[in-house]
Amino acid sequence: MLLVTVACGGERSLFAPEHDPAGSGGPARDPAVVGTWEVVLLISVEADLQTWTTTWQFNGDGSCRFSRVVRSVLEDQDRVTVRPCSWRTANVAITVTYTDDASIVLLPYRFAAFDPNRLVLEGVEYSRVSR
């Protein structure tokens, strides 16, 4: 049995690589993702309470920055992690490449309730801090 599917010239496969719509051939970046996003989580760790403030900054030029500040009630000090990176989007995921060690992470994303100010990364909802 032979199965043939036909697609219109303007359509593409869901799994086709995305490219810059301007035609530069570079990777695609969803403009809705550009901006600074933040979430603050309260986490119980043994006899300690910690606040984890995680911030993602996605720039229109493809650069990005991940930062996390962990504040421990017991230690009464901040532990800060900052990692520069680059990013692109394809197939409802943000691919982040950290520039410090070239590691790559894939972050599935969506917008909660179709709200452009509520970005969900890996199931965690972030609020837009700035554009």
C-alpha cells in the first residue's frame, strides 16, 4: 500500500527547523519570549526555608542570561548563580546554550491562559518583569 500526502507550498512540518522570518537563515526566536521573566518560589529544605528567585532575560539578538538567587533563612545569606547564554525557539521549546560551558538545555514553553505576560517554562510560571 502506498500512502501519499500532499501539502501546500506555504506549509511546513511541525518538526521542521525554524528559521528567522526575515530570511537571514539564522535561528528563529519567538518575539513574544523577548523580555525579562521572574518567579519566586518558597522551598522547604529539611529545617530551612529558602526563597529561590529565578530570572530569565531573553534578548532579541539571541543572547540571554539565567540568574538564580537562593536565600536561606538559616544561613541568612544569598547564594547567587548567573549564567550567560544564547537562545532560539523551535517546536514549542526554547533551546538555551550556556556560554560558560556550552551545555544545552531544552525548555518546553507556553503562555498561561494565552497571556503574553505569563510564560510557563518546564511547567513553572514566570511573570514578565520587562520587555
